[in-house]
Amino acid sequence: MSDKPTREEFVRLADPMRRELLAHCYRMLGSVHDAEDLVQETYLRAWRSYDGFEGRSSLRTWLYRIATTACLTALDSRSRRPLPAGLGAPSQEGNAPLVPDVEVPWLEPVPDALVGAGGDDPAAIVTARESIRLALVAALQHLPPRQRAVLVLRDVLRWKAAEVAEAVGTSTAAVNSILQRARAQLGQVAPSLDDPVEPLTPEQRAQLDRYVSAFQDYDVDALVDLFTGDAVWEMPPYTGWYEGPKAIVELVKTNCPAERAGDLRLLPVAANGQPAFAVYFRDEPFALMVLTFSGALISHVAMFFDLRLFEAFGLPAAYEASAIK
């Protein structure tokens, strides 16, 4: 009987790693759709070559190497995925016309459940949530692809420099140099990889309830007291972004299509380890918003109008009150 590994064995051993590999590809690419494609490519490449897998490293390490190579190859021909706040100064007036740019490959949110941030292993959940926060993934997109890969492999996955060097095809000395530059570039970004992700406090949960009520009751003025003084609101594919409660409220009053209570419905979801909502306008999919807290107040809202995200999040095609948990 042969001891040679079989492809059936590969499927059994590799399948449990799919979510963590999706998280890895998402950090690299900033897109849940691209990440899913690259994970599929990773498994196809690995399955085809598994007969030659000699076990000199763990199967997990081997899969991460293949995934990293696939991501780096893909990034050779793809632009970085920004958020509007990464492209220039905030818009001065909340009532200014909205300008979309559908040519920009915008950053996308990712469902917690797809990347292990909503599973059963508490340690894995914490690690996943810390490393997929929207602000952090947005900051990673500003790094050159190889810097991005080195930083993720060293500081998220905690690989040794020699292992990273083999994965990205360079020397250990080069890895240390690349890592230093990458850390320096992210030095001004908050949150950092070392910042813990804490569960929402009762006060924050109460604020979320007020936030939902303000939208569903179409009481826009009530939003003023829920934001920090320097809160940011952005909504790709629209290029403008807005800073401060006054500008945000003016924006919502001017550009939100709702006219009365009940026009908007918010369905809670989990994205990027953060509170998030699917927004329905008159029961039809409208946008997906991800919120960030600073203390007891909301400091950032990213509202994504790519309706493909509703399918990625497993959301209903029409608002269902029974779906609220």
C-alpha cells in the first residue's frame, strides 16, 4: 500500500483552513470577491500539485505560500483598493452633489463568518477581528504588494523571517528591511495591529439602538449626538467624504432618498469584526454600512453601495423583519 499522499486526503485536511486563507487573501486584496477567487485558485493549484507535497513544512504553511504567491501575482495587474478618505481632503459641504467613480476598485467589507471572525474558537475570533478591521485593511492597501505580504505574514501570522523570505522569494535580510519600511508607513494609522478589539459595551450598544432608531424613524437631527466631533462618513463609489456631525447630518438630509419613517430599514450584520448594518430602502437592498466606535460615540461610518455585497453577506433580496435577531 502506497504512503504517497492522495488528493482525497488533501481535500479532507485542507478544507478546514479555507476561512483563514480567505482572511489572508482579503487582507492582501481588500475585496471579498477577489479573495474568494484567489482562495479557489490556491486550492486548485494545491490540489493539482499535492502528489508532490513532501511535508517539509506543514500543510497550512504550504497553502499560505501558494495563496501569497497567487495574491502577489494578481496584484501585479490590479490597482490598490482605497476608501474615499484615502484620496484627498473632505468635502466642505454636505449638500454638495454626489460624484460617483465606478472606475475605482473600491475597498470592500468582508463578512465575519467567511473569515473566521464569527466562529467558535475565541482565540481565532480575536485574531481575525483584530486583523480585518476596516481602517487597518484600508491602510494595508497603501503599501506596495510585497510590503503588504511581509507585514501580514510577520505581524499577523507571526511567521519567522526565514519562512517569509521563502514565501515571497527574497532573503531574510530583505524581509527585515521590507518589514521595517512597512511598519514605518503604518505607524500613523489607527488602529494598529497591536490594538485589542474589545466587545461592545452596554453604552455602545445603546448608541447603536439610537442610531438605528434615528434612521428608521427618519429623525436625522438625532444623529448629531451620536458622532464624535471629528467623525468621518464615506460611501464608495462616491468620491466625497464628510467630517463632523454637522456635515454628516447635512449630507443625509440632502442626499438620502428617504422621506418618512419606515422608508429605511436596518438589518444587523457582522463585518470586519465591527458593528454593521444592511440598509434597505422601501424594503429593497440599498447599502451596507460598517461602523467604528471611539469610546461611547461613533467615529466612522463607511457606507458601501455595491449591491453584490448583499449576496456575499447572505442577505435577503428584500427586507424581512423576521431576519432580525
